[in-house]
Amino acid sequence: MIDTKGIEAVIPHRGNMRMVDEIRDFTDDHAIGIKYVRDDEFWCAGHFPGKPIMPGVLQIEALAQTVCFL
């Protein structure tokens, strides 16, 4: 497993813009990235208040960052 420090050593995203919290597994042709969604995420207050879901564009960004790590 690769933690946030290991991810940040490879990709430039920091703070609120890092959408991957850990890499569980990776090889030359696949990776499994994990994002732990918390109540204090910057988008929670305005994206369906009371029942927030992770916006699709941020899900795509998380996938892109996982691929960037790979």
C-alpha cells in the first residue's frame, strides 16, 4: 500500500485537490486508488446539502490521478 506521502512523491496534487488517499495495489498495467470521502470535503456543503455525493467530475479526477500515479 502506498500512503499520501508516497502518492505526493509521484503526482503534483496537494491539499483539497489530491483526490487519492492511498494506492492499494499497482503493477505495470493497473492500479487501485482509494479516496476516503469525509464530511468536511470542500464540495460537501453545496452538493446536495444533507445528502452529499461526490461530484462526477471529482470521481473522474480521482481516476485520472490514479492513472497519473501509475
